[in-house]
Amino acid sequence: MQVKQPEPFTFEAGDRAVLLLHGFTGNSADVRMLGRFLEKKGYTSHAPVYKGHGVPPEELVKTNAKDWWQDALDGYEHLKELGYDEIAVAGLSLGGALSLRLAYNKPIKGVIPICAPAFFDNIEELTQGFRQFAKEYKQLEQKDDDQIQEEIDALMKNSNNTFETLSELIKEIHDHVDHIYAPTLVLQAEEDEMINTDSADYIYENVEADEKDIKWYEGAPHVITLSDYKGKVHEDVYQFLEGLDWSKS
């Protein structure tokens, strides 16, 4: 069985643009419903798919954080090339980390890190998450259990560079959060099984933005944008965006 490959999306709806960034091992589907919601509210959005994502896990371990950062930059430039001068950025997990990095490297209207890591102290959770992703992908390919286990073991042996660069990215962001002056909304699931939830407080307390807020979602899981809490997330993102100082109404 061939697995359908996810694609980037651009939903054009108004002068205000939002770059949406997905999570590690995820793809544009992580933020697609948020994009459609914002489209109905008159916001344009664009979501790239990072190199090595949405494809077999063997391709993911050939890529690293430098590739994903470039994809985030390219997504920002894509909106610029379409004529959008004012861009906010929101991202889930790894996408949240990349959103923060954009916020101290590019002019942005506001930043919304969602369940974003600020500490790289969860290598076990990340590797377990990667194993689960690889297993589910191979099950979709209708491989038997023995073959799946053998291929996952081989994958893990080849994943060191991927995880090392992810660690370096998160550490760099941890050390530069206080360079962020753009309005910031931190969203965090209380039952996040993937990242250290202290990250949310750290980001909120250390960004230098005059306008900043933090919202917690009781009972919510890590991939909150695909959970039963997504409606609340959509509304909170929208209200934050509405409060930004856009030059175009």
C-alpha cells in the first residue's frame, strides 16, 4: 500500500498572513484545520512541509534541524513573495521552536509557540515518539511485525545526527528567547507527553515582549491542534491575532 504524501498549503483570504509550522515527524496536517479556521476569519496562511517529513522515516533521518530551519525561512519568504508584508507565525512543537527562532531573526507581527520545547531533556520521549511514528508508517505499508522491528532498529542507529541537531536547535532557542520583542502568545497542553511543560513558563517569562500571554489547556495532549481542544486553540489564536497592531485592516 502506498502512503499518500502530505503537501504544503496556502489559503489566501486577506492582507494579514500567518505562517503555520508543524511538529517533528508531523506534516502540514498538524495545522491544516487551524489554517482553514483562519481562512474563514479573513487571514491568509501558509504551511510548508519540512524536508524528510511526510515521507518514509528513512528519509527523515537523512535530514536535520538545519534543513527544517531553512524550510521555515522559505515559508516566510513564500508569503513575502506573494505580497504579504505583515506576517505572524504560529507553530506546534518543533514548529513552535522554529517560530521562536523566526521571531528573533525576522520582522514578524506576533509569535505563537504551541507546546514548544525550550529544554532538550526529553530525548527518551522524542525517540519513543519517533519509533511510534516509524512503526505506524510501516504498518500503513503493510509490513509484518518482524520486518518492522528490524527496520526500526536500523533507523535508530542512523538517527544520531538528526537528534543531535534537534538538541542544538532547542538549546540555541533557549539561550535567545530574551531576544524576542514581538507580541507573544504561549499555548501549552497540561497533559503534554512529549515535552517538558516547564518550557511554556520559561518562554513566557523570558521573552522581552511588552505584550505577552500564556494559556494552559487542562487535560490536553501534545498534538493539541488535532485534539478535542482544537476549537479552543483556534479561538485563542484568532483573538491574539485580532489584537495585533496590523497596518492593514
